[in-house]
Amino acid sequence: MKPEILIISGWGPYRDKVEVDFTRLEERGLFLITGATGAGKTTLFDAITYALYGYMSGEMREKNSVRSDFAGADTATFVELLMRHGGKEYRIVRNPEYLRPKRRQSGSGEFTKEKENAVLYMPDGSVIQGSSEVNRKLQEILVLDYRQYKQISMIAQGEFAKLLVASPAEKTKIFREIFATAVYDRFAGILRGRSNELYKQVMEYRHRMEEDVHMLSSSETEDNEELSALLSAESYRYDKIIDCLGEAFSRHAEAFSQAKKAYIAVEKEITALMEEISLGEQINDMLIKLEKEQETIRILKESQREIDRKAQELKKARAAAGLNGEYIGSENEKKLLTSLLQKQQEEKKELENLTGKREKLSPLYDKKDKITTAYEDRNAYEEKKMLLREVVEQKEKKQAELYNLQKEYMEKEAAAEEQKEAYEAADKIYKRAAVGIAARLLKEGEPCPVCGSLDHPRIAEITENIPDEEKLKALRDNYQRANQSLMGIHGKASSCKGEVQGRLEQEENVKRQIKEISAALDGTEKDVLEVVDKMPYSEYEKTVVLYQRLQVQMEERAAALGKMEHEIILQRKRVKEAEDSFEEKHKAAGFPDLQSFKQSVRSSVQIELLENEINDYHRRLEASERLISHLKEETRGKKSGDMGILKEALKEKREERQSAISLQNKWNYRLQEVKKIKKSLQEKQERLQRLNREYGMVKDLDNMASGNNPKRLVFEQYVLAGYFEEILRAANIRLSRMTGGRFELSRAEEVSDGRTKDNLEMQVFDYYTGKSRSVKTLSGGEAFKASLSLALGMSDVVQSYSGGIRVETLFIDEGFGSLDAQSLEQACQTLMSLVEKDRLIGIISHVPELAEKIEKQIVVTKTNVGSSIKVVV
């Protein structure tokens, strides 16, 4: 990516829109970004980074705090970048979220928020909008993410000076972030965790096998001498134990088979006895049941008369049930008439109540429009009075601020005059003494440096208290700083005076509006004002709504009463018709009067109970007669017998069966116990053998990756050491040029601290002494050269590991102030060697010597109203 045009507006120290044309700097490739501290040099790289990724380059910079304090309300804050990438041109316009004063203010201190947005104009003419969509597309175009771009394109010398002397642990953190090697550390952790997990599983299976052996019953070990000897050994031989359990299983299976045969034989004898006893008991039960049923028949026949009476009652109830619907309908018509008459009285009473409420509210409703206008005037009056207080308060505050600024200006003006007089007096003394200073250089027989004469008849004397150049420069700097501070206060005072005038005009305008509203209120009727004074407007609105609601309700009630009167007349007619119809029907059904009908009425439940009782009687009678006939047929020729002898024999056989079951269970338990433990031991032994093989392999890998190896290198450190040595090789190419071949960086092979497994310590070989020493012994200038070389080497390596991506623009931020003239020349030559076709290298620095060596420059000028930019070619 190569920038062509960068436009910055209302951003940081830049008050208005500024433009940087990078195409003018392409011819030689190397250019300088120069200016005073805080002028906004690094802001150019911040703006490019933000345009591409929506992030700032510095750790202390936040994208939501970049709006210029100098920018006016009409100045937007945004960055626009025209760039060339892959032979195609792209344009990005992006702005952060920020607050700015509203262009039209209804009051003081009002702001509006501009939302963050981004727009990308593609080479084919298409447009992509939205921060997320633009970020995704630019990531796809540039391939590099924000972190990689910053590492490759921006070399901040302070950061790489720290890297030069950082501890191995700190270097590990830095390189882990750059080369994303944390995955190797996580891989070593996974191996360690897997090794520990497998070890736990091995020990767990050993404990389980011991538990299986301990589960063998004491009877099993007492009866088996071989097994008892195996379990008494110091360590168990599970293969022998499994074989021994297999032999025991065969013996127990034979014993269990014999016990099972004995149990089956006695079970057959018990079944035969139980069948004989069951048959005898059935005959005895049937004879007893026959006697009970004959008694039941006798009792049922005695209740025949009561059943006939209930049958007659059921007949009348059914006749009454046929007329019950007609009777209920007649009664319901009467109830409905009564309900309508009662509701009519309630509606009349409610209509009278609504009429009274409406009459009370009529005075307030009739002057509705005048009262509403009075409320609006009163609210406007109060709002304007409040606004007037705010305007007066702001005016007085600004007047006080203006007074303080004027006072401060007078004081600083006096101080500046004193600084000026001191500087001019010292300068006059210094100039007058120039001849005396030159006299110090005269030597007898040598030409005068001023006139060239060899004779020096009278040498000028040097007066006392002559200021030197350093003191004179300090006095001049003091005067310039005082004058610059004075100009800043003058600007603030001018701005404050304008604001005071604006507040005075606003105060007069509000007072005029208050007077107009007050005149309107004075002309309002007295009774209208009384309403406004007594109740809030929200309560008056409720009163108006209530009056309208009452009017609607009265109309609805009157209409309902009319309909109800007509309904009552019709209901009276329905009642008469229903009464006549029922009287005719109940007489025809055999009920001479209403009283006889009501006496015969039964509920559906009562009718059902009568029916069930009668039907149940006949069913029971019929069932008893059939059962007696069946029992007589089954017991014909049979007598009851004594089952005691057979049951005593059955008891003895059951005791014999219980003994057979106990013996069978004993051998079955021992058989299943041996079978279960043998199978469990076999399965666990096979699993343990597999776990031991896997644990051995994983443990060896864990030892290698965790640093338990001859070189004491963990896996991640081994990978980082490879990256580190590549960086040092690339760095030494530049360091050799800048130091005349004197220094060479290398990685220390031996670890200084035997307790750690870091191996990223750095040393420098000095070809003048032929010895290696710590990088911490380098002087300030030497350390800068090493830092710059390390930074450039890092940039090369990161590029090579980013898919071979070539960065066409590189920025180097500060750090040249510690170099002497020779070192500065060597550094510039090294940087010039980086310049290739279609590649730009920008140096961000305020060192004056660089301005003499680098022709192409972006000059950032700082003033008290914001910074400006000028491209010098």
C-alpha cells in the first residue's frame, strides 16, 4: 500500500482541513516529517492507520478523543486517504464518533453527536459503506491485519530501545504477540495435561484392580490355597490370579448344577400337594357360599312391597319431568321482567347523576379556548424568565472571565516588556564587546582576524559582566516564550469579548419577549386567570375530557332508557303467554293444580337413584337365583373334607425346598462373584497395558516440550529462538553499515539464570576488542544504532512471515537526537539503502541536522490556533 493523497480535517492539532500530497515525495523515496514537539507529526501516521483500520497507532491515543479543540462548529472531523495498491486506486473516507456544537442553537452548551462511519470507493466505481463492512473489505485487500501493519510500517524507536535491553521473559512476551507463538506454549501445556491425565488413569486402573481382588469373599480364599498364596504376595501377579479364578469358576459351576437338580425335584412334590389341597378347599368354599346365597334370597323377597311403591313414585316423577321445562321457562320470563324493571330504575338514577356532574363543569368548558390560551401564555412567561436568568448568569460569568483575561494580559505584557528590555540590553553589551572578544584571539606577529594587520599597537580591553552566547540565547528564549504566551491570552480575550457581546444581545431579546407575553396576560379575563391560578394545565385538560365524556354518557343513557321501555312492554306479554300455556299442559298430564305438580317433581339425580335402586333389586334377585342353581349342580354328591394332614406335609416339603434354595444361592453367589471379578480383572488388565504404552509415548513428548531435555529449551522457546536469530541476522546487515563493521548482535548460547528455560538473551560482539559483551554496555548513540537495526530487522522478518507481503511505505518515529554527526550520516545512508523503486520511507523527527541531510520534507508548523502542513521538495 502506498499513500498518494492524505486529507485531515478537524483532527488533533489541525483546526481546518489540511492536505498532504505524497506523490511529490516519490522521486527519491526518503522524506522527513519535521516540526516542533506536539505539532502533529505522528498524527499523520495515526490518520493513515485510522483510515485503513479504524484504529490509532499509539497506545495512549483513542479514536473517540481526536477532534481538534481548535475546530469550529462547521468543521467536520474526518480522514480521507487516496492510496494505490496492486496497481489500483482506492479512496477511503472515515470519521470517528465525536461531539460538536450544534450549528443552530436554541440555548447555550448544546452539542450533537456525529456517529462513526466509513466509506470505501472501489476502483470499479462501486461504494462500500459502514465501518464493519469497510474494515472487512480492506482486510481482504491489504491481507495484513492492524497489528501486523503497525509492526511492519511504523518503527517507534523508544519501543525497540526497550526490546534491546529487555529481559528474556519480556522478549518472550513481545515475540509471542508478534509471531503468534502462544500456540506452541499451549501445545506443550496440552501435552503436560495429557501426560498427567494418563498417569492418573494408569494409577486409577491399578487401584481398581486391587479393589477387585479385595472384593473376593473370605470363604473363597479359605477354600482355595493357591489363590490365598497369590493374594499374600507383596505384589499381585494378575495373570496367575485370573487363571486361578478360572479354575474356581469350573468347580463352582458343577456344585451349582447339583444343587439346582435337588431343588427341581422337591419343587415338583410341592406342586402336587398344592393342587390336591386347592381342589378340596374349592369344594368346601362352594358349600359355604350356597348357604349364604339362600339366606340372601330370603331377605330380598321380604323387601318386594317397598320396591313396588318406589316404582309408582318413579312414574309420577317422569310425568312431572316432562312438564318441568315448561314450568322453568315461565318462571324465567317472570324473573327477566323483574330484572328489566329494576335496571330501568338504575338507569334513570344514573342519568340524573350524570346531568348534575355536567352542570358543575359547564363554566369551565364554555371558556375552553380562552383558558387554554392563558395557560400557554403563562408557561411561555415562566420559560422566558428562566431563560433570562440563565443568559444573565452566563453573561456575568463571561464578563468575569474577560476581566481576568484582561488583567492577566496586562501583567504578562509588563513581564514581556521586562524580558525584552533585559534581552536587548544584554545583546547591546554583547555586540559592543565583540571587538574585545576578537582581541582575545590576537597573537604577536600574526595577522589580525578583523583587519589583517601584523602590528597591534593597542589591544581593546574586555569589560566585565559581558554575557556569553548561552546566556544571551536563554534571555532571547525567555522573551520569545513570554511574547508567545501573551499572544495566546490576547486570542482568548478577543474570543471571550465576542461571547459577552452575544450574551448581551440575547438578554435584550429575551426581555422584549417577556414584556410582550406579560401584556397579553394583562388583557385576559379575571375568571379565566383564576382558573389558571387554581389548577395545573394537566388537571384542566382532564376536566375538559370529563365534561365531553359525561355528555356522551348522558346521550347513551337516554337512548338505552327508550329501548328498555319498549322491551318491558314486550316482556309483560311473554309472561302472560307462558303462564297460560303451562296451566293447560299440567292439567292435561293429570296434575289438577300447581301444588300436586310441585310435589311430584324430582331432580334428575333423584330419578336416576330411584331407577338404579329398582333395577339393582331385580338384578341382585336374578343373580342370586342363578348362583344357587350353579352351586347346587357343582356340589351334587360332594361333602366337605379336612385339609390339615395335607397342609402339614406341604409345610415339611417347603422347609426342604428352602434348604435346597440356600445351597443353590450359595454356589450361584460364589460362581457369579468369581465370574464378575475374573472378567473385570481381564478388562482392566488389557486397558492398563494400552494406557502404559500411550503414557510412555506422551511422557517422552512432554519431557521434550517442557524443557526436560539436554538444551533445557521448551518448545515455544525453541521456535522463538529461530525467529530471534533471523531478526538478528537481518539487523546485523544494517548495524554493520552504521558502525563501520564494528558491532554484531548475537543470541547468547548459555542461559544466565539456570533456574529458567528462556534462551533469548542478547549480546554484542565488538570487533575492536574481539570480545562479546552485554548490550547494556553500549553508549546512547550505539544503543540507538542497535535499536534501529533491530527494528528494521524485525520489520523485514515480520514481512517475510506475512505471506511475502511487501510494505511500500515505512515510517520511523524519532530517536535520532542521541547521534553524533558521523553516526547520523551512517544512519541516513542505511535508510537511503532501504529506498527502492516505488517505496517511501518517512522519518518523523525534530532533529535540525536531519533537515540539512534530507531534501524532501513535510514541515508541520505549530501555532496558538492550530497546526499547518507544507510539503517541501
